Amino acid sequence: MSGPLRPPPVNVLNRLLRASPAFLDTTFDQLRTLIAVAEAGTALAAARTLGRDQSSVQKQLDTLNRNFGELCGEPLVRKQGRGRDVLFTDTGRALVEQARATSSAWLDAIHECRRQLGGTLTVGATRYTLAYLAEAGERVAAEFTARGIELNVVHVRTRDLLDRLSAKEVDLVCGSVLTNASLDAFDVMEWRRSGLALLTNLDTCQLGDSATTSELPTLPLVVPGGGVITDFVHGWFGADYRRRLDLVAEIDSAQYGFELLRSGLVRGCMLVTEGLGEAVDAGRMEGTSGLRRVELVDDLEPGLGLLVGVFARRGERASYPDGHPLNLLWSALKPSRAR
């Protein structure tokens, strides 16, 4: 992982050697103060954000104003009077953006170094796979704590699970993807394959305990406005599925769909993942009493399904030793119990 440092570009080093002490004495703490004042509006509000005395914040702001006024030919801020927001000049606004970019780049670089060396690990999970991640987390908790490994867990939605992994926003993710999605760029641990189900407030004389995908156009449907469920519907009925189906409601979250059906404002069927349907059947989902699950049999081409499992960037685990936290957690997520 380590190696010789490449020398910095000569022109940058030469510029730094000739730089003014007013520039070289600027600290990250001062840049943080500048950003805080820009976002909070006043030195007093920034002091509250930073947990400092107003006099300390004002002193740093005055120092930055004086130093960069000399360097740039224009102060960063102008006082507006008691109780009024600080007025940033054009130079001030430009340097605030530079402070944000500089601080962010350093924090990102430090995080990347810690990640590669195993000091930190960021894991994503959908709402319905969080319990499995929690079980695995318990298995590695003692070692992570002993080694000082920082484990960060973030919520991801199924629709952008792979995008966030590709963008390195997370190092590993637990969730579901459509089985026809391209997975060449990822290592995949498959937990299960499943399809969709229906949750309904219709009685059994209106809809039995099972239905087929070819029957969906005859049913009043509640569907999300986007995400993996929409990918299924699009795959079965094409881009104009809204015209071909009887959509009584489009929703932005499963919880809203539950509440909508329970309210009785609409009578119909909500398309959900098979796993969510099973959770409702087992009484593990709040806010779903009075709804029942209907099995959905896929009789259309192309046959579609969900691959539920764990995903990491292709080859990254192999580049680390077995004791790297990414590999430790990956192994902990391999229990034989069915999901």
C-alpha cells in the first residue's frame, strides 16, 4: 500500500516558497471559521455553531480580512452593523468557495487513506436489509473496537444502490437489484432471488390469494413513481405502462402506500418486493394491519426478479488482506440462514 512520495510539481513548490507569510499562516481552523460565518451569517451565529466565544470568531475573521485584504486588494467582508449579516465582497465569496473546496478535498483524501488502510468502513443498507447488517456487525464489533476501526452505516435506496457504490460513497452495500442489471463491475454475494408480491385491501371475493403478472392490467394498482418496482413494471409493460395499467395512485414511499390503502381512500393493490410482502405477513411491518399479501406469479417475458445480497466494487476485496475490515464484514455477512 505504501511507496515513495512523488515530488510535487516544481511550479507549485516554487510558488509556495515565494508565498507571503499572510498566506502560509492561514490554518484549516481559520478556513472553518470563514465557512461558518458565510453559512451562519454573523460572527455570533457562527460562534454558536462552532461552540466558541464570539470574540474568538471575530478575531479570526478580522485576521483573515486583514491578511487577504493585503493579498487580494479587497477585504473579504464588510461590517453591516450590529445584528446584521456580514456582507461578503466578491473576493470574499470566491475565497469562501475555495475554502470549502480545499477543506473538502483534504477531508476526502484523509478518508480515502484511512479507508484503504482499514481505519474506516462505510456500509450502505436498504431498510429491509438493515437487520442482517446489524447481525453481521455484532460478529465483527469486538475486533473493530479493539482495532479502532470506524464503521459508518448509511441508508441507501434500492434505485441508487449500485450508483452510490460505483461513486465510492459506500464501500459495501446490502440490498436488492433487478436480475437483468449489469453486475460486471461488482463482487456479488447472493442471499436469495425473489420476485414481487401484492399488498391489498380488496377482499378475497374481489382478488384471491394469487395473481399473475399478465392480470395486472385488470387490477387497480398502487405503484411507486420510480425505483426497482417501476423497473419491473417498465420491463413487463414498456415505457407507456401508465397507459396500459389502471394506476389508482403513484407513491413516493412504501409507508405512504400502506397508509393510503389502510385509509380506504383507494381500493386496490400495491406492488411490493416479495421480502416486504413476507414481512407484512409475519407482522414485522408497522402500519400494515388490515392488509393482506397476494402471491404474484410472473408469467410474462422477460422473466424478471430481484437479486438480494451484498455488493462491493469488483476486485477491491482481493486487493486487501483478509484482515481488512471490508473482508471481515463480507465474511460476517455469509451466514447460511435463508433470507
